[in-house]
Amino acid sequence: MMDADRAGSPDQTETSSGTAIDSIYRELRRRIIDGIYLPEQKLKIEHLRAGFQVSSSTVREALTRLTSDHLVTAEEHRGFRVTPMSMADLEDLTQARIVLECTALRDSISHATEDWERKLVRAYQRLTRAENRLLHDAASFETWEECNRDFHDALAANSHSMWLKRLRQLLFQQSERYRRLSSLVATSRAEVHAEHMAIFEAAIAHDAERAAALLLDHVWRAANVIRDNAALREALEKGSKRRPCSK
Amino acid sequence: MMDADRAGSPDQTETSSGTAIDSIYRELRRRIIDGIYLPEQKLKIEHLRAGFQVSSSTVREALTRLTSDHLVTAEEHRGFRVTPMSMADLEDLTQARIVLECTALRDSISHATEDWERKLVRAYQRLTRAENRLLHDAASFETWEECNRDFHDALAANSHSMWLKRLRQLLFQQSERYRRLSSLVATSRAEVHAEHMAIFEAAIAHDAERAAALLLDHVWRAANVIRDNAALREALEKGSKRRPCSK
DNA sequence: GAAGGCCATACTATCGATATTATATCCAGT
DNA sequence: ACTGGATATAATATCGATAGTATGGCCTTC
């Protein structure tokens, strides 16, 4: 009844996920990261319920889950809203990311294995292709972002610490919000690619210190690019004090 | 402001919370950390609902929230259960904690202010008292744990990075689970107190490197104590493979 | 004309019941 | 006996409705 819309292939066990909560959770997450829902925007249950054609409880649980990702903030008796963004938060986030990303990378390298390196090479190559394509095809941004995420995941993947990886991923997701906000069209692609390459090579060479230092720079610069670019957008931030319309 | 839930107000942080979900959330969290609910134990909604005299939705949301703390794990169509514990996880957790605790402490010291130091002194003094009391009053363990938490919170409190503090707190909470599991009766109290004192003095002296190094040792040793003590309990862990009865 | 309290309105929190899905049980077929 | 599968059972996911709270506007009062 409810999933009649995407029915059709009997063999396929559900495209996105079995449970409605989960698919709504994912969709909302996407919208928040993509900036479709703006920071501090109110997320009214009734409104979303109607949009998704599900019951309020379902939306409610999806929102509660988003709270774990710190993408949504709940206030008692005042419902849910998109977690705010600010330059201060970006600064903070970047600092924390550097700690986790670099630690995880060092750890990865110190446990280096054939298998990990193979995967890292693959991720790097895909990213390289995506970065080349991006030079003349601005529409492939989506793909690039995915490859970028996979590459950074791959760098950390070999760390034995699930906790480091888990927390790292949480922060990375947060940083994606900021990256989207500042449509980083103006970024000098070449530089970013050079940074990725340098990190990759240091990692493959098992030079943990060098790799970590390069990664530190990389994360830091990316944040700077966002900050500068978002200088324009900051107006938007300040403007959001006047509570953006929810409808 | 918004996360004042477990802040250092010793007077009243209580059940009187406006919403039912929240009070059940807290109670469940307490039970899990205290080990009343064992690792991997199934948390059946219907059973809890009856116990708390509330509706299933309420319990469900409380459980979903616990997922953020990684105290509860949800599997699709298979409900919720207490997140497993293992020696491997303790190892991992300790490593990650060291990174965050030490970074936060360094950061705290580098921004040192009068006010912070005052608060740190107070927390240290309370902890000292609690540790003395603990020598002849084993029942005051509860209090000690609270003071210990406050002291470590205070060490990190002056860091400007909300993210570091947030993640640090998450991991600290996790470590409390392990501390409880191994009723650390046998711990040589004197040593622990000496470690606390040394960290405190280095922090007050603004010797960030020394303080961080001492804290590293402290966290590491605490984990070792737990591991050794829990060697006995490990049987329990292995035994849990045979899924503990959920009633 | 401004401060303060009261009511209508809009949501949220909570409920109890139903639809779905997994797990355990039991029976046939080899 | 043992595997395979149909059915009963137990829990979960989802629903739709109601009880409870905050918020903003309106009216009274000074």
C-alpha cells in the first residue's frame, strides 16, 4: 500500500531499505546536507508527515535518528529543527576533524596491508578520474563528492579503531554540509587534486608523519576555501536569525 | 545551554524532566551503564512498556535516542539490544579516548583563564575528598564516580572546541560502562589519586605536554586495571554468546 | 499608548490498535 | 532420523487519534 510507488521488480528486495523510517531518515539527511533545508529551519512533523505520506510517528523517529548525526536538534516541547551552522562551528569542526583524520591515517599506515593499499589505490584512481571530469563537467560535482568521501574513508579504513573511524565519519559528514553551502565552484581544482595525490603517495610510501602533515594541511585549506567563499553566504547565516520560513 | 543535561549541577538533575521520553531515556541509560541490563541483552518494547507504564512509542523513542550514545544497537525488524562489550572494544575505546582527552586538555590549558582554574580546583578538591572517603567507605563509590567524571570534564571544559568536548564525553560515558563491569574494588586507590593529583598540578602549572602525557598514562592504566580485573568477567562475555535471557 | 493577562491556534508528546515481519513449531517426504 | 517447508507465535514497524503545551494576537486595564 504505502510502497506501491516503487514496486515493480519482484526479485529485488527493496531498493533503499525495508523500513519506512530508514528511507525517510536517509531522505531527510540528504536534504539537510544538500542544504535543501536551511540551518535552524523548523522541521514540523505534521508538514513532513503529509509530504511523505506516512504517519507522524514515522517522521518523528526519523528525526530522532538524525539527532545522532547532529544534523537535527530537538528542544523539549518545541520540536525539531535543522542544526545551526556558523563560522565558529566550522572552525571548531575543522580542528576536531584534523585530530581524528590524522590520527586515523597514521593508524591506518601503521597497520598497512596489501589489501588496504589495493583499495586505497582504487579509491584514489576513481577520485582522480572524477577530478578530471569535473574540470569540464560541472554537473559531475555529485559524483566527485562521493569519490572524495570514499577516498578519505579509504585513508582511514585500515585503522583498527572502530571508534576513531566512527567519529571521523560523523565529522566528515558535518563538513559536507559546509562544503555544500559554499558551492565551491571557484576552488582551484588543480590544487586540491595535487593535495590528494601527495597524501596518497605518502600513504603508499608508508610515511605516516608526512601523510598526516599533508592531510592536516588539506583539511585546513579546504576549510579556508569554504570560509572565504562563504563570506558571501555569511549574510545568509546572519539573516537566518530572522527565522527562515518553514513552509 | 542545550546540552546542560549532564553538566555539573550536583543539586538536581532529576526525573522531573518535562517529557516522559526523556525520563525513560535517562533511566534506561542508567541501567545500561550500571550493568543492570547486560551487553547484548534484548530490549523488548512490550516488556519495557509494561514496566514503565507508558505507550510503546514512548519506549521506542527513548531507545532510539540511546542509539546516539551507542549504548543501544538497533537492527532492522529485529528491534533493540544493549550494545555489546568486548576486550577489543575496550582497547579501541581507550585509544580513541586518549586522543580526545589529551587533545582537549592541551587545548584547555592553552586557553587557560582564572575562571577555569577556579572550577578545576574545586573539582579536584571534591574528587580528593571523595577519594579519601572511599578508603573507608566502599559505599561511596557512586559519589566517587560522579566526582571523577566532573574532574575529567573540568580538565577538558576550557577547550574551545565543542566537538572535541562532545565526542570526549561520549567516549567517557562508554568507558564508564567498563568501569562498572569490573567492580574495581581491588584498584589501588592511592595510585589513582596520585595520578589525579599529578595531572591537576601540571594543568594548573600550564605544562600542557606534561599534563597530556600524565593523562595518557592515567587513561591507559585505568583501562589496564579494568582489563585485568575483567579477566574474570571475560567468562561472562564469552558466555554471552549464548544470548542472555531477556525474560 | 503601553503592560499584562486570556483565549484561539498550532504543534508536539503520548496513546492504543493494526499491519508486517521474523522466529519457533510441527508435519510431511525422503 | 533428517531436511524442507508450511503454519502459529511473538515482536516490531506503522498508523491515526487524542491529550498537553507553547505561541501569538486580542482585549482589558492603568
